[in-house]
Amino acid sequence: MSLIDISGLTVVATGNEGLLEQPANPKYKLALIEIYNTNHPTGGSDKMTNKHRFDSIPMANGLIASGMRSQLIHYVHTEHDKFMECVKKFDAVVVRCNPGHIDASGGSQNKFDVDMQELAKSIPVWPTAGVMNKMGAKDALCQIRTMDFGLPDTLGFYSPEDMTNLFPETIAFAPRVVKQNRGSAGEGIWIIKLKDETKYCAKYKDRKADMSEVLILKEANDNHVEEHTVGEFIEFCTNGRTDKSGTWTTIGTGKYFEGGAAAGGQMVDQRFLPSIDTTGEARFFMIGMDLYNIEHYMYIGGVSGETITTIHPPDSPTYAVTKAKLEKETPDYMKALGLDMSELPLLWAADFMSVDNHPSPLVIGEFNCSCLGVGGYLEARGKADYSTCKPEDAERGKKMCDHVGTVALAALEARKK
């Protein structure tokens, strides 16, 4: 069986060194989609000098190792229609484009997303924009707040009125992490506590903070600290710098609700868990429904500082209870997010932090399925090949990619039945 004809598309990569030979009689034909940002000096921080994403060839090899063909295709926005005609010929599509890179290259992420979402009605697209938006959205935790892995005081503010009514209740109960929906690199993500910590109430909703109560706010992008009243903070989030919001030193402009919720103008209010500084967080790397491993991160000097990483196998006794619970309840979480289990990404993660006095000792701090990197190959970024990767890291990455291939094959076989 010959390769799918993609000769009408621009070949962006300068080489495919390390790519395995394609099987002569493949079980399925898959396309692995990349994006090279032409407006970035190296195409993006995730690229090698051959213009491939650093883990694209290893992931393609994992698919090939499972007996499937895997053709690497760069999305070029000026060839959108020809691209869509080509990918329709495959049995499945694996999208490995970092969100934002298509827009940054001069294309339209929305156009790409809409057409790939339509394609997903006929063949698997891992993952679709709809799945990434629902699992990766900052308010995803609001949808699971009544479950054991959630916290009941996790709220979404979809309008200034929501914030005015609800934020005084949450800040009166415990320190908060309040995030704008459209921030990047920590801008607009605030860690907030009452200056007078004696005013915290014992139970959520026991009291409402007054608009004049003083807050201490730390912004995640640069860890600078400001003091403002509850009223000034709400005003800044709503209208930016005004006579009512006081004087701000942040580089941000506020106005986080601008454009309305439909345009991303919303915020999420979560309880700040001090365990992030004392016990760190654990990222559960999932391949479909299989837990591949757990990476535990300890942060030195804050979340934006140096990280000490410890890797645990999937059968680690330390996380056995959480693993069993996650495997059992993932269908419930997918349903709460408005997703079907058939839409479960090939590669996704759930980040856990510890909490006291809760049905589960660990709670989910974030879902992630937006082009998760294969950690074993990180050192290949900016390099010509994988020789800079430690052999043990490359072997770990290879096993992960091989497992991705196994899960993809099983999903296609199940779909055929």
C-alpha cells in the first residue's frame, strides 16, 4: 500500500532523520500534523533545526512500531484547502501543533480548528479543538467542583456581576488564585490573601468580605506584590486602571471581562493550596485510559522557579489510590466537561495537589491535553538530532511514544468493530 499522496503540499522539514521505515502492509494510515511558525527565528521554541517539532519523529515512530503508517505533514495556512483535502484521505489524524502557533505564523487557528472539528465527524482527530477547549479551559475545574477530585469553592466569573457577588464570599473563606482566561506566562493570574488573616471564616459562605478590606496580591508572571481593597481589585478586573481601582504596578491592563464570556472574557477563582510550596504537585501522564507514569514536581523558590522532578512508575504504591480513582471516574469527569469517552485524547495529563479535610487527599489543579511534550526528548530542542538526549531519557521517551502507538491502534480497532 503506497503512501497517501501529499505532493501538492509544501515540504517544510529539511529532513526526516531517525524516522523508521513505513510498514509495507499497514493496519491504518495516520497523519501527524505539525506547524512551523515562519515569524519565529527557529519556528518555535519546540523545534529542532530540521524544522520538526522535537518529539514528532519519535511519536511517528511509535505509531509505525504498532504497524501503522505515519506521515508527517506541516500545516501551511496558505494551502489550507489543499491540506484539508489531503488529510481526509487518512484513517486518523494526530495534531501536534502548539496552540497559538498557527495564528503567530499568519494563519487562522479558528479556521484550522473549525475544519478539523468537522473532519472529526468522519475520522478520529486527536485531539480536536473542542476537546482541548473543554479539558484545558481554566474553568474546567468549575465543572468538576462537586466531585471528589474537585473543590466546591472553585468558581467561574462569567461577568463582572458574578465577581462582585461571589468573590467577597470566597476571599473571606481562604486565600485564592484568581485567573483571567486569556493570560499568558502568568500575567493576570493573582495569588490573593486578606491582609488581616484573622478575618477568614471557618466555613465557606459564613461571611462576605467588605469592599474596603485590604488584599495582598502577587502576580504569577513576575511575583511582584501589590495591596488593594476588594473593591479596587474588582474594579481593575472589570474596567482596568480607573479612579476607582487605585494605582497598579502590574504590566497588565486588567479589563479581564472585555468582550464577554463568549470571547474569553471570564475569570476563574480557585482556592490557593499551600501544599504547592510544601509538597509540590504530581502530574499523571495518561495515554488514553492508561496511566503511563507520574512526574512529581517540587518547586524551589516558587512555582516559576527551579523544579526538582521525581518520576514514579504507574504502579507506584504512593499513588495507587489516586490512580484507581482516576481510572474509575474519568468517564464521569469527561461527562461533566461535556465530552464523550470516544473524544479522550491520546496523550493528556491531570495535575494533582494535596488538600486537607477533603474526601480525596489529592485534588486536580489542572487538566492538560494541548500538545503535551514527550519529556525524554526535551534536550533535542534547537538541535540537529537526538544525540544530546541522555540514553535513559531517550529510552523513556521511546517507550512512551510506543505506548501512544499501541493506544491509537486499539482505538482504531475498537472504532472499526
